[in-house]
Amino acid sequence: MFARSAARAALNSRSFSSSAARHTKVAVLGAGGGIGQPLSLLLKTNPLVTSLSLYDIRGAPGVAADVSHIDTASEVNGYPADKLDQALEGVEVVVIPAGVPRKPGMTRDDLFNTNASIVRDLASAVARVSPQAHILVISNPVNSTVPIVASVLEKAGVFDPRRVFGVTTLDVVRARRFLAGVTGNHPKDTGVTVVGGHSGKTIVPLLSQTSYGKGLDKETWSQLVHRIQFGGDEVVKAKDGAGSATLSMAYAGAKFTDSLLRGLSGEKGVITPTFVKSDLFADQGIEFFSSNVELGPNGVEKIHPLGPISAEEQQLLNECLPDLKSNIEKGRKFVEQS
Ligand SMILES: NC(=O)C1=CN([C@@H]2O[C@H](COP(=O)(O)OP(=O)(O)OC[C@H]3O[C@@H](n4cnc5c(N)ncnc54)[C@H](O)[C@@H]3O)[C@@H](O)[C@H]2O)C=CC1
Ligand SMILES: O=C([O-])CC(=O)C(=O)O
């Protein structure tokens, strides 16, 4: 009897302290867009989110009114173009899908001219209003927009490399799904670590590290790698001018946000690839790199090394690094010259 009531008391105190630790206010900047709307919906269903702040230069109050009727505990507020600072007040996690998407024939780098200044200005507002926030960058080109955010925060004197993330989760989601399609297994059994950056040849899937991926014949392997690297183009082509991946990206963005929130709330062993400031290839002048990262109460807790990779994967990595370096430098230079 005593043991049971003591156990119940312990449970109650644990749930009290964990809910106290989990009062997380999350902002979505670009909430009215193709990604922003379903992402806001998915975040509304996440019990780790207690308050959702939806901002866009177009349509956020409408999205917020709609999403706010969903019967989960979190509160939702929408903010129009001139209320960015209010949207960011007290926010701990900021997810940024603001910016233009690709049309057929464009590379992600072709988005730089429009999206660089959008991301720079949003990052400046975060630096001013909620400098402690964790920033999750979805806007492309991620290889450049993440360095832009870092540079803006550095200029403002508030950069903490543990709190800035490029969301590369869609590459991981695709790799898992496409590998399952090839092997006939359930995707839950075909997890793949994807490293590097988030565009074309900078996306490097480490299939040799998975039991289902390492036995593939050469032809199947190279088709699979190509599909993972250029999965975004598949969607851009199929949408035929109407944009790029939005629904799968919202899923991936919600998945990564959930991982971060679990880490922030003290869960151990939350490990996922994300594009962060990293020492892994710093000796080659590459400041940011996506690899498995352990997430914890402070954001990035530990950056894992790549682990053993095959000769073919080493070749992919060799092709990734020069492009990644120039994408990063382009982002850095943009803020220097702003
Ligand atoms: N990291 C990744 O894996 C992926 C990234 N993306 C990128 O995400 C971005 C958004 O894509 P979509 O949602 O499809 O585009 P979209 O055009 O449907 O939505 C973008 C939204 O951003 C808003 N916006 C523009 N400037 C803004 C500003 N200064 N402040 C706040 N909001 C602003 C627009 O009003 C619009 O509602 C694109 O750059 C796209 O390339 C897309 C898919 C995957
Ligand atoms: O391909 C695009 O432009 C959007 C994107 O980043 C992706 O789907 O991976």
C-alpha cells in the first residue's frame, strides 16, 4: 500500500516537474506558406509545445485562427507583417520556413538573392527580441542561410553555436523511405544517417552504415543515392511550377522540432542529423556541416563523428565538400557586405 502511494507521489512529482520544464513557446516565421501551414498544424498537435506564435507577411492571423480551434492544450496567436517583434516575445524555439521556393529548372542556390535578405532580417529580429532562442532554418539554400543566421547573431554578439540548426531532416526521411522501397522493409527499420549539406551533391547518405543499405549492388546503390540527393527536384518537377516539397517538409520540420523539444526537456539519447557549426571538417575550411548531433537541454550537446564509411561514400564526401564550402562562404560574405 505504502509502496503504491509512494510510487504515485513520485509519478505526480515527476509529471509536475517535467511539465514545468516543458513550457515551450514556439514561433513559426513564414506560417502562411506551403510549409508553414501544415507545420503549424503539426506543432499544434505536439504536447511539448505550450504556445504557438504564427507570423507571416501574409495570412498568419487566419492560419492561427484556424489552427487554434484544434482541441490540444497549446494556445495559438497569429501576427501580421508589422508585428514581428510581438511574435518573437518570450519565444524559445523559432522555426523559419519564410522565403520563396524553387520552380523547375532552378537550383536551391538560385533562391539566394531573394531568401538571403528575408532570413537575415528575421534573424536580426530574433537577435534583438529573443536572443536565447533556438533557431531552426528551413528556408533555402540551407547551406547558405544557416551561415547567414550565424553571422547576424555574431554581429549582434549573441551567437551560440548550440542554438542554430539547418533542418536537413527531409533528406533523412527520404533516405529511409526510398531505402525501404528498394529493400521491401518497413521504413522504421531502414533509418539512414545523411551528412553534409542540403542540396544535390552536398547531400551524402551513409547507406553502408545500415544493415539494409550495405548489401546493395552498385547499380541500385547509385540510383538510390541519386534519388536521395535529388529528391527535392522530383517534387519540384511534379508540382510543375507550383512550388517544392511542402507536406513532407512540414512532417520533417515537425519531426526535427519534436526532437529538439525532447532534448530541451531533458530526454537523453536524442540523436539526429542537422546542419550546425561543426569542427568535423573545420581543418578544410568548412565551418558548418550536417552529421549526427545529440540534442539536449542546451541544444547541441555533442557532434558525433561520421564513423566508418565506404570508399564510395568517401568519394561522395569529396564531391560534397568544395560546393558546401563555397555555399557557406557565400552566406558569410552576404552578411559581411550588408
Ligand atoms: N530545408 C528543407 O529541406 C526544405 C526547404 N524548403 C524551403 O522552404 C522555403 C519555403 O517554402 P514554401 O513554404 O513552399 O514557400 P511558400 O511560398 O509557400 O511560403 C513561404 C512563405 O514565406 C512568407 N514570407 C516571405 N517573406 C517573409 C518574411 N520576410 N517574413 C515572414 N514570412 C515571409 C510568404 O508570405 C509565404 O507565406 C523555401 O525557401 C523552400 O525552398 C522547402 C522544402 C524543403
Ligand atoms: O527542392 C527544393 O527546392 C526544396 C527542398 O529543399 C527539398 O525538397 O529538399
